[in-house]
Amino acid sequence: MYPWYAAPGYMTWYFRISHPYMMPLPAGDPPRPCELEAIVQEEAEEEGPLASSLTDTIDRMRRIAEDLLASGELPEGSRA
């Protein structure tokens, strides 16, 4: 969300009250790439084998759930 899309003071409230753990990027910080899966995998590899293993397992679980949704085996309204 861009500050100019919101009411005056909204972004200050958003970062202070609604999402205090989120902080705007420092000036000059490069934007992160949009390939989320690549980012997650790179960060997991930096963390070590346990993180990589967990990331791979979660990714497999997500693909299984997506396949079940696509085949109609999960109830309507389920999310993967």
C-alpha cells in the first residue's frame, strides 16, 4: 500500500498499532524479488539443512493440497 492511497496518518497507525513488527525498508534498500518460492528457498539454504528440509516438506504438502483441491477431493471452500 502506498501512503498516498490512505487517509492522513493511516500508515503511521498501521505500522505502530496494527503491525508493530513491520518496519518500512530503510532508504536505499533494494526491493526484494517477486519470486517468493526462490526467496524462501535461498533463505532456507542460508539457515542450514534443517530449514531446507522443512521448506521442502512444506512445499510438498502445499502441492498435495493443491492437487486434492483440483481433483475435487477436498470440500468446496477449502484453501491450499
